[in-house]
Amino acid sequence: MAKKDTNQHIAILQDIRNKQFKPVYLLMGEESYYIDLICNAIIEYALQDWERDFNQTILYGADVDDFAIVVNAAKRFPMMAERQLIVVKEAQNIKGVDNLLYYLQKPLMSTILVICYKNGTLKNKKIVTGIEQIGVVYESKKLYENQLPAFINNYIAAKNLSIDPKATSMMADFIGPDLSRLSGELDKLSLSLPEGSMRITPELVERNVGISKDYNNYELLNAIVTKDVAKATRIVRYFEQNPKNNPLIVTINVLFNFFANLMLCYYSPDKSESGIMKELNLRSSFQARDYTIAMRTYNAFKCIDIIALIRLYDARSKGIGSGASSNDSDLLRELVFKIMH
């Protein structure tokens, strides 16, 4: 059975926790977080602790020359246990994947074979189809920037906690789509909550992650949306003084995503907060509010000009047509000024 949407990892994990295992799992894709999440769950639930010494084998692509070695391991019978577990990590580095074809025709049902294929997808359609017929094929895709708030909110909700929308934006903007790092930082925040507190605040993020609650991309965007020139100037100056924590490429990405979405809002038949939430697939009215304010501040023609400006300064930041001003600080200062005037 094929599971190719990252949202489907929940169903796979539920089956694993219920000890409903398939003989073969192919976990592949660009996003390693979900691959590791599913693999670790199988390792946790497939065997009892006392069964692991003789029935759990973890192979690494750097140490395995050919998939024939994986197949031979999978053909072994378990010792004093119902099943054995074979986990293949870094499988993208192993040659001879065709050797799997023969095993897939008659897999050993007492073996759980987990193949972790990162940084891409397995292109051998016969292998993929063969695994789909008897097991699970899961493609773990990178999340888009606009999907990060939902990931953060869901991750925190699973811990029976809540997170302030501003704190969500701070985390998404600062860390970006590195889900392994993002989940690690969210775990750290959860453990840092004061006794009796159930909500992650911007102040908690500032203290524990190192992001300023007053000087970040979210606050810069807010200043631009409301045309608060003084606030925008202060934030740009702070970014100039702290370039490592505030790279220009991240700021440009945040600005581009916002104004590209804003362009969609002008064509939305329902321009209320609820209508914008539906149009942009947002999870909270807090996020939609910025767009409704921006539509009053900037008309559609100005929005088009802003998107063109952002593209221009993105190119200049990469050394394309940079002219006299190629310093990141100068570029950001110019860009923000031209957007707001």
C-alpha cells in the first residue's frame, strides 16, 4: 500500500503502534524527519527488549556493498521470537538494488525489512511497485514555508500544549523547513515551560532559542504591513548588527512569500478574515489579519511592484546585477525603503 503524502505518516504510525506490521517498508524522500520518525517507531514497537540481541540488525549504506547482503539477512528466521527486524539506513548508497526483486516475490513474513532511502526517491519502478503490493512505500517530501506554522502547531498540540501565533511565526522564520532541528527546538521549549504553564510564548522563545521577540522577520513584516517606518528602521539596524542570526536570504524569502500570497488575496471572492484563511489555507485568524491590513495599505499594483523589487534584490544579493551596492545590509535597507515608499 502506497503512502506518498506526508500527512499519511499518522496512519502508518498508528498501525505500527498497534503492532500491525508489513513485511517491507520503503521510506524515501528529501525530508529525513518523517523517515526517521517512522523508522524509529518500528524499532521501538517491533521487538521486545530481550528479543533485540538476536533479532534486530541495523545495516548502514557505507558498510554494505550490495543489496544481496540485505536480502540474505532478510531471509534468516528469527531466534526465539515471532519476528526479526532488519533496518537499512542510507540505502541510497548501496548498489545492486535489483537483488530485492527476487525477495519481494516471496518475502519472509517473519521479517520486517525497513529500507531508509534519503535525499531522493528510488527510481526503480519494479522495486517500488513490488514493495507497494506487499508493504508500505512512503515518500517524505520537504514542507513548504507556508506549511511550517501548521507543523509547529500540530507538534505542540500533540504534547497537550499551545503556542502563541507570534511564537509560531518566530520559530518558522528563524529555523525554516529543517524539521529535525525545528522539532528539537520545540522539544526544548516544551521542557523549558515554567511549572504550571501550558503555553509557549514569544518571551520563552527569545530566552531559549535566541530569537529576539522584538527584532525578527515577523516584526519586520508587521512594520512593513502597517507602514511603521520607525519600527522597520530599528529592526533593519538590528539585523545589520546581528547578520549571522538574520541572513538576508531568509528575510527576502519571508517577504516574497507574504506578498505572493497577498496577490492571491486581491482575487479572493471573500476578502474577510475567514475568506482569506480559506483562500490561503491558514490555520488562524491571527495570520489572516496581516493580509487584510496589507490589502488596505497596499493596492494590487503596488503589490506587483513589490514582488518585482523583491525578485530584483534577491538577484542582487546573489551577485547578479549588483551594481554599486552589494552589501547585504545596504540591500535590505534599500529594499525595505522602496517597499514602504
